[in-house]
Amino acid sequence: MAGVAEARLLEALIVVSGARSVLELGTFTGVGALAMAAALPAGGRVVTVERDPDNAALARRQIAASPLADRIELIEGDAREALVRLRGPFDLVWIDAWKPDYPRYLELVLPKLGRRGIIVADNLFRGGATLPPATNDAGTRGLLDFARRGQEQDQLHNVLLTVGDGVLLAWPAPR
């Protein structure tokens, strides 16, 4: 679950970019979706994907109790499968889901990213596990592969921020 610093960063990115369409991978309790929905202009929309049925049920209750419920669509299921079906473009994509799948998320999100869109990915430090010498668990390997792929993309610029547990921002390179 992202903390207050990450939520404020997401709000700031939405406000300064004028984002209207947000995609969140990893809903958990719905707090992030609600924070982003609050920052959106009228008519803005958050699509959030949660795989765990218990987390999705909790998030649905949280979202339904909010006056922002009409701005949020919660999809229950595997984010990789949902991404194949979802249509973009998305102005902001927040990734805070199953760490081994981060490289696949990047691959599936890039074609759906708006021309001025931004990808925001959480937990790039993984509590220090991604720093040399990195541990070798599936989540750490996924995060390191995600970061490497982001660096190798000619069409992306990116920066790693020391907010929370490491937040990577990636956006289309100027043409």
C-alpha cells in the first residue's frame, strides 16, 4: 500500500499534467484510487485493477462509500489480462501490483500511454533488495528487469525518485 508521500506525488502529477484518464494496477484497499480521483478534474476517470478478491471487495466498499465513486471503475482480475482488453490512452498509469509482472505491465502499458502520459511505478528499491548486491527473489528480479527495460526504451525518459520505497517516473521522450 502506497503511503501519504506517494499519494501526494500522484495528486501533484495529476494536477500539473491535467490528467483526465488514470490507470492503477494494484487497487489494494482503494485509498490510492480515491486519492487520484479527488485530484482529477470533472469528468476524469480512474480505472483500477485488483487481482485479490478480498482486497477488491474491501476496495469496492471504500469506493462505494465515497462521493467520488462515479469517477472510479474497479476491475477484479489479473492486470496482465485486463491490460490486453483495456483501451487507452491513459494520461497517468500507477503501477503498484505484483512485482514479478512489472516488466509485462510496462510492455502492455506503453501502447496505451497518452502522448503526454506518465508511468509511475512504486517499490523500485524493494526495501533495499534491488540495491547491490541485489537479492534474487522473483519480485526483485521483476523490478530490476522493469527498470532495465525502462532504461532501454528509446521512446521513454525516466527518473527514479527516493520517495517512499523508490518511485520511478517514465514519460514519452520528446519527438
